Amino acid sequence: MGGIFGTISKKSCVADLFYGTDYNSHLGTRRGGMATFCKEKGFVRSIHNLENSYFRTKFEPSLDKFEGATSGIGVISDTDAQPLIMNSHFGRFAICTVAKIVNIEELTRELLDKNMHFAEMSSGSTNPTELIALLIIQGKTFREGIENVYRHIKGSCTMMLLTEEGIICARDSWGRTPLIIGRKDGARVASSETTSFPNLDFETEYELGPGEIVRITADGMEQLRQPNKKMQVCSFLWVYYGFPTSTYEGRNVEQVRFDNGYNLAKTDPVEVDCCSGIPDSGTGMAMGYAAGKGVPYQRCIAKYTPTWPRSFTPSNQKMRSLVAKMKLIPNKAMLNGKRVLFCDDSIVRGTQLRDNVKVLFDQAGLKECHMRIACPPLVYGCPFINFTSSKSDMELITRRMIEKFEGDANKNLDKYATTGSPEYNRMVDAIAKDLGLTTLKFNTIEQLINAIGLPKCQVCTHCFDGSSKFSLDEKADE
């Protein structure tokens, strides 16, 4: 995934930029970067590897290099090194993105055939942010250049461009990832997460629509392109990677998670002693479930936040498994002899959950383990954004079960994705048995959409049912 933050002020913006970017840290783990501009120094940039440290730890000692800046952009990235500073017929500008480019190899060949070259490489491959920058500079204006990105890429791209005149903010053409504008006296801000606003004294002013482009300055905001009519905002904003205090499309993350759990509890006949969330993204749902069921909410598992505060975990599977084990600590005093219902955001591979369940029974004396999941089973990989580190659909536990039943992991997917079908029930029962659960139940698409509160046609549910209304090839403005 990834998160971006930009601010422009009539006075120094460095503190706001530093802390605001840090408030996007839950969205990525690989790299962090900031770029600033002031008339005296011009553009200044710094990028650090975050795989073994944190944004604040890396950047705080070197904040003096940005002294005097009145505008800047920052990024937490799970992919490439950014922001990048480009020189073009527009003049110099810095750029950062939240993007997934499915056709990156094809576009790379096309640009090389036009005698363009790439200076930045990520793990030996094209840096997606540089590719986007090269597509932008083919336009006569920034607007034309960004529209060129919208026309060419398959996947998604939300971006910020820091120029000498202000910060240009452009939301993905389908609105799959958010971008929100905030304001306070003498300053404006744009961010992936409204969580970054309150403690920096910003108030939400405007949320960009799909494909919309605006330029912000300390004094105001100018619309450069109107939003598209169609939207497919990612449902996982509310299910998983959104921070509880953030709001997208007018719907707060924590409220959606609470409602999701509350509504599920009203249709669930299971009898339990208490309800507990799997920290962190399962907590809000568990509180809602407990309220809807009329059972106590108890912290039967605690997250060790002093050294494991982040939601996302390392891209290396071996390290991910170790982190999962180390950061979640079962509370035997709350578990021993109990029938406990746990809420979690999703099941991807199932590896971590299987290990955790075994510990709960073997070491904590759990009597029954009932698992409730905020979203439907993940049957399809996501071609639009990087919401998990899965590289193949076969990493999904659902696909492995389907292959076991059908001999072909791609057979009858629509039947397995249909809640209540014989194939669906068989798959869910098999997953529950594989993970050692007493019972397992997933939320339905209808329940999830109801909690989000947006029309189904405006929310992407592709990973659940494979039926994103719009394909990779279709354009949002068509």
C-alpha cells in the first residue's frame, strides 16, 4: 500500500510535514521520503529505508536540512524509493505516488522506444513513480500530463506534485485510494489519511473525487480537473488498512467496523462467554459484535505496542510469521476454560491465524474458538492496489481449498464466492477445520456494503466476488 502527505504554509511547514507523513506510517513499511521547496534552497529531498526502523527515527535527526521550507510532500511507501525530483519543460517538481501499475513492463518498453530513459530503479526494475513522472511530462500542462497517466496505466495511481507555485493533488481515476484536503489559518494540507489532521490543527475541507485534480496553496484551492462520475473505492479502506480515526467518503473507519460487527452479531446464533478483537483492525468490529450480541468485550489478546506498534508487517514471509507471533500475546487469565468469539479483518493465507489458534488451545486453555471475519472470503487477488503482500492467488487459503476440491484452483470460482452455496459452505467448513476453529463465519458482501454506507456500484468488492463492475481496461470517464 502506501500513504502520502503534503502541506503548504505561509510560514515553515517542516514540523507539519514531518508529523503528518509519520501519521501515514501504518500504510507501509519499506521506505519513507520527504521533499520540500523554498526560494532560498530550492528543492531538498531525503529518502530512508524503513524496513528495520521507523519514519521518525530515520528523519528526526536530519530535519535541519529542510529548514526554511514552506511547502513539502512526504510518502510512506511499500514499493519504490520516492519522492523523486524531476526537471522538465514544466520546470522542476517533486512527485510521490500511491500506485500499482499492472502494465508497468509494457509502458516501460513504450517509453524506451520513444528514447526516454529511467534513472531510478527499485530492486532491479522500473521505479513506478518515475514511470508516472515520465508520462506526466509528455503533456503540455500538468493537467494534460496527469490525464496521460490516467489513460495509460492499468491499476491505480493517486499522486502529489510539489511545484514552485503549489502542490498539485490528483486522486486515482477510479478513486480506489483516497486523497483529502485540510486547512487551518495560513496553511493547507492533503493526505491519504484524515488521521493526520487533528493534532496538527487541520480541519477537513474537501475530499477529491475520482480523477479530480486540484492545486493547493496556503491561501486556497484551485480545481484543475473535475471528478469522474464513476467510482470504485476500495472496501479494504474500512476493513483493514484504514486507521480507526480516519474518514473516507464521509464514513469513519471505526464506525464502519463497529457497525459491521454489530450487524453480524444480530444474525449469529452462536453462544459465547465473551468477544475479543485480534489487534488492531479486528478491535472495532469486536466491540460492535459484543454490543450487538450483549456479551462482554474483553481483551483476550494484547498487542505488545512498545516494539511492535505498526499494523503492517515485513514483506518477508519468515519474518512476518515471527513478527505475528511476537507482537500478539494471549492473556491466559481471560481465556482459560472460556468460549471466546474473536473478530478479525480478513483471512489471507491463514498461516498466522492457524498458529495463533493452536497457542490459544494448547497454552491458554481456551475451550472454544469462534472466529468472525469482517469481510467475505478473499477468492480473487487484487489487480488494482497493493493491499496485501501476496504475489499469487495461490497464496490465498481459499484458492488452495478450491484446488483441493476441484483439482483446479480456478474452477467454479463464482460458486465458491457465493455466500450460502454448497461450494461456499464446503470451503468455509474446510478452512475452519484447517485452522482448528470451533466455528468460522464471514461477513457477507451485503452486510459489508451496508456498514460502509455507499452504493454497491461505488465500492470495489473484486477480491470477494471477482465482479468489480469495471475492468482494468475501462476508463472511469467513459
